[in-house]
Amino acid sequence: MAKMTQEEKDSFDKLYQYIKKEIFEYNEQSLPKYMVLRLKGLAEGKFIANNNTKLMGKYTYQQILFTFKINKLKIKEIINSSNFKGEQHKFNTIMLIIEKDINDVVARLNQKVQSEKKLENIDLKNITHEGAEYKNKSSKQLNSELNDLW
């Protein structure tokens, strides 16, 4: 694992705090080292952070955070409805959900970036709008003989 930049540290801290407070609902407790290593390993496309294995992929901590946020309801439902042997078993189950959906989330984020680039490249200088004048298609012509009735 390479040294983290300050931006990566801040991004990892947001992810860590989200999991700690929103998923596990911890106040004073910290997440175990195993969970931290699993999160750092996921960023490298591995099961767990380990310098002895090669890099299998690259995800940002922000992409991982978005994946957690998108799957929060599913994760909470599984946490509340299942019996787990321990905290590690619970976290491994959560990570199964995240690992399954992270590529879809990354694809959607990339698609969003591509759409924004296309919007920036659209030339709107040739499009002018001077307004439209309302014209009634049918004009009501009253029969002059009917004027006497009113």
C-alpha cells in the first residue's frame, strides 16, 4: 500500500465515519482493524489490504462511499433480519453486497462525468429565441344576422 495523500485520507475518513455512524450506529466505539483493512483492500481490488498480493483494481474511497450510501437500506435490512456470529461475520456480509454493486456504481459515476463533458461541449451560440407571437388559428366570425338577437 502506497502512502495516502491528504485528499485520500479525508475521503477515507468520510467513508470510515459513515460506516461507523450510519451502518453500525457506533458512538464511541471504533471499527476494528479487520474492517479498515477490508475497506483499503477493496480500494485496491483485493479481499483485504496486503502488500504481498498484486493490485487487482482501483476504486476511490468516494466510489466506495457512494456504493455504501446506495445500498444502505439493503444493508440495514440484512443486519436487522439476520443472526450473525460476530461483528466480522456481519461486515463480511455487508462487503458481499458492496463488492457485487461497486462496478455498477463506478459505471454510473463515469457515465455522469461523460454526460457533463457533453453538456460543456454543446455550442448554444447559434440558438436564438426571440419569442413567439400568439396567433389564433380560427377566427370567430359572427353572422351579422345574429347580432340583432343579442
